[in-house]
Amino acid sequence: MRSYRLGAIGVLVLFFAAITATVLMPMILFNPPPSGHGNAYVAERGGDPIKGRQIYVREGCMYCHSQFTRLQDRGMGPLVSAGDFASETPNQLGTARTGPDLTNEGGKHSPGWQKAHLINPRAMKPGSIMPSFSYLSLEDMRDLVAYIEVLGNNRRPANYVEAPAEYAPILAAKKVDTDADPVANVGRGLYIQDCATCHGMDGRGNGPDAISMETKPSNFTRPFYKQYSDAFWFYRITEGVPGTRMPHWGETLTPQQRWYLVAYLKRLPQDKEDTVTSINQLDGFFMEMQHVQHMWNPPFEEVK
Ligand code: HEC
Ligand code: HEC
């Protein structure tokens, strides 16, 4: 009997220790300062985003949609940091991703699209399993759409192209002058060797290997890249792009080599918007590759 009681007390102590460590201590000790990249609750086209947020909470959108981009969610827009949620209570982080992550949903579609999608999701996305919210009043609908439009409005690429905080020591240790011509020239050499098969000889994302890729390599001549800082280039090269064939260069290239590449990439002319849609646009050096392959694997008759 005595040992039984001891066991029960042990279990209770463990239970409360776990609650203290995972719930109470973080509540008291974890207070990240606001990052300045959290959602700004200002409606661009009418509706009240704060009321809209209450409707989002009430309707349980969180049961299917998360609101935090992780390292592996590059396609979903910029990553979030703890300070982004300093003024968001109750948080709508969510865990289930039955639907896509909505962290940076604002601005992805027009308000009209959002409204039509909420009324009849399958009209906009055939096969969608999202339920219809057509029963919401007109006013509720307007507020909810205003809220969706606000999501990520402080995290748009135009004002958020930053390497994460853990890169600070690496960036501070930079010893390469990324504006110098010789440095860019070395970068060019590395680029031809490691990157051109995918990103193309002139950086347009049209290397011969691009042909077999579902997510095509980036076209560095897009004006979009004008806003990239050296640090952000470095970060993107180092981490690669999860979910695509873009390698994680932090593993195989030294930081110095990656800075050389930054020096080259940022010099590419950034004024073309064209994307590669047909095999005819692939680099001429495809032919050369075929030639090289031919040399190494000659057809049967030639071997004879
Ligand atoms: C039962 C799960 C479920 C619930 C609940 C749900 N959604 Fe969805 N949602 C989905 C799925 C699945 C998709 C992807 C297919 C589609 O776009 O319709 C989606 C897509 C979306 C998209 C489009 C994302 C994009 O850009 O492609 C938005 C916006 C959205 N939901 C908002 C909401 C809001 C607001 C609520 C609450 C009022 C909500 N959802 C409730 C499952 C859900
Ligand atoms: C096997 C093919 C492949 C090779 C080799 C490759 N990349 Fe990529 N790269 C990709 C793909 C695919 C993407 C993802 C494009 C996307 O996300 O839309 C990408 C994306 C990138 C990005 C991110 C662009 C952005 O939008 O932020 C950078 C920077 C980059 N590559 C640089 C390089 C450099 C530098 C090298 C050589 C050292 C290289 N890549 C080699 C396929 C490749």
C-alpha cells in the first residue's frame, strides 16, 4: 500500500514538473521584443482587420491553417521570428496544415478572389476540401477578407530581405570585398563550374539541367533581385532551397567561395523579366554537353 502511494506521488510530481517546464516557465521567461515585421492592422480597402481576426478565431480557421513559416517553407514567403507575434493574442500559429500556411497570404490574391473563395472554395480551387463560409454576414465577410489581406503585410519582400539572426557572426567575419572586379571574376569561375548547368551561363535559369526540374532554377536577371543585399545572397546560397534541387552550398563551399559567388551574382544585369518556358530557350551549351556526353559514351558502332 505504501509503495503504491509513493508511486502516485511520483507520477504527480513528474506531471507538474513537465507542466512547469513546458508551460509556466516559457510563459514567464520568454518575452521576445517585437521584431517590427508582425502584421500591421491597417485595412487597405475597407473592412476592419481586427474584427476579421476575431472571426478567423471564431470560425476555427486555425484547425486547418497555420501561420508560421519554417525553414523548410521557403515557397510560402519570408520566415517568421518569435518577435513577429508579440502583439498577437491569442496566437493563431496552429499546427495542422490541411490547408496552406497563411502567414504571407495578404496580397497573394485580390480581395474579390478571397471573398469568392470563402463563399465557394471549389469555384476557385476545384477539388478543394475547404468548407464554404457562405453563411457569414456581408459585414463579417468584409472584415475577414480585410484580415486575410493584412497577413504578412510587414513581411513583403520589398521590406523584408534579411538574413536570419544566427547569421550575424558569419556575416561579421566577411573578409572579401564583394564590390571588387577580381573577386567577381573568381566568382564567375565558380559559377560556371557549380551553378551554370542549372542557372544558365547568363543567369537566366535556363541551364540544360533545368529541363528536368519541376521547380525551375531562379532567373537572376529579374528586377526582383535588385533588392537583395550581400548578406541575403550569402544566406540563400548557403542554405539552398529545400524542396527543390538547389543544393545546400554551405556544406561544400567555404564561406569565402560563397562570398565570391555573391560578388558575381549581384552584378548580373537585373532588368529582364522573361521566364524560360520552352526547350529552345535553353542555353546553347546544351549542345556542347551533348557533345561531351557523346565523347564519353560513344554510340555502339563507333566503339567497334
Ligand atoms: C477543413 C479545413 C479548412 C478550414 C476549416 C479552412 N480552410 Fe482554408 N483551405 C483549406 C484547404 C484544403 C485549402 C487549399 C485549397 C484551396 O485553396 O481551397 C485552403 C485554402 C485557403 C486559402 C487560399 C490559400 C491560397 O492562397 O491558395 C485561404 C485564404 C484560406 N483557405 C482561408 C481560410 C479561412 C479564412 C478559413 C476560416 C474562415 C479557412 N480557410 C478555413 C482548408 C481549410
Ligand atoms: C541542380 C540545380 C542547381 C544548381 C547546381 C544550383 N542551383 Fe541555385 N537554384 C536551383 C533551384 C531549382 C532553385 C530554386 C528556385 C525557386 O525557389 O524558385 C535555386 C535557387 C537559388 C537561389 C535562391 C534565389 C532566390 O530567389 O532567393 C540562389 C541564390 C541560388 N540558387 C544560387 C546558386 C548558386 C550560387 C549556385 C552554384 C554554386 C547554384 N545556385 C547551383 C537549382 C540549382
